[in-house]
Amino acid sequence: MAAPTSPQNRISGWKIIALRSVFVGVGFALTLALIAGVLAWYHSRPKPAQSWNSAAIVSSDPPGFSASKDGTRIEFHYTLENTTDADYEIDSDIYFKLLLKNNKGTLSRPLTKEQAYLALPVFVPAKQKALARLSIALSNIPIQGPDESDDSHHERLRAHLEEQLKNLANFVVFDDVRHYRIDLPRWQPSKESVPSSP
């Protein structure tokens, strides 16, 4: 017959159970802390820069252009095409930057509203086209004479653009929200400067 367990042995057994419970709890807490630390590091680690999507909103055709009514700005009229499955809208100028790209591919600093602005809002439904207007400030814009035809004045405006913005390759809009890059082509050269095909 087994000897009865003494009260001291029973207390020692409870101590062992309590110690084991403490160690299991501490181990569990340390494991949770380690997992939380790894998750915090994972979410705060530097992420690679997202590339600009230049295929979402496109403008393929040269713009039409005209002088503003007050004669201080040239207004370019673009057709934008939305190639995505979602509607596209810009309703505030804090969400995008407008820059110039020169013939060497170098971008300017973001232009101020006084230098150039995109008329807002811009809305292009999914898989559709819509018009957008870009207005830039230029000095000494030719004024149409009373006897001057619209075509003649338009060609003088074109010559003025060629002179004032001769190194311009295109305008570029960077949408910070969607990370879209929208390249807006420059105007078409005059018929006289286009080489004739053989």
C-alpha cells in the first residue's frame, strides 16, 4: 500500500504546477511580443517607390489652342482618354502637379497657378474620352487685328508658341492620389514646317 502524500509534498506539487503555468504564460507573452514586433517592423519598413502609371489616362492628339479673352494666356484644348475600368476625376489642384518636359527629357519644377493651371474639374468616365483645358501665361501674345483672319491670327499664335516654348517637348500632369502620369503633347507645328512626304 502506497504511503500517504504528506502536506509538504502536496504544496511542492502545487508550486511546480504554478511555476509551470508562470513559465508557459511568460513564454506565450514573449511569443506574442515577438510576433507584434515582427509585424510592426514589416509595416514600417521602407517600401519600394510605386512607378507612375502613364497608360491609364492618355492624350494622343496634339491640342487645339487659342488666346484667352484678356490676351494674357494661351489655352490648350486636350482630349483625354480613360483606358481604365474606373471613372477618373480631379476636382482640386492640391492632388496634382503640372510640369514641363524639355526636348532632353528633363522635367521642370512644378508650375505655380500663376504660370499654368488645369481647368477643374476634370472628369473622364471609364473607357471614354473627355475634354480638358490647360491654360499657360505667356508674355506678348499677338492680338488679332481688326482685318486679320482667324487662320492668320492662329498661325501667329503658333509662331509665338514656337518662339516662347521652343525647347518644350510636352506638358506632364502627375496625379499624386492615383499615381498617374498624364503626358500632354505639344501643339502641331505649322504646315510650312512639316516636311512633305515623298
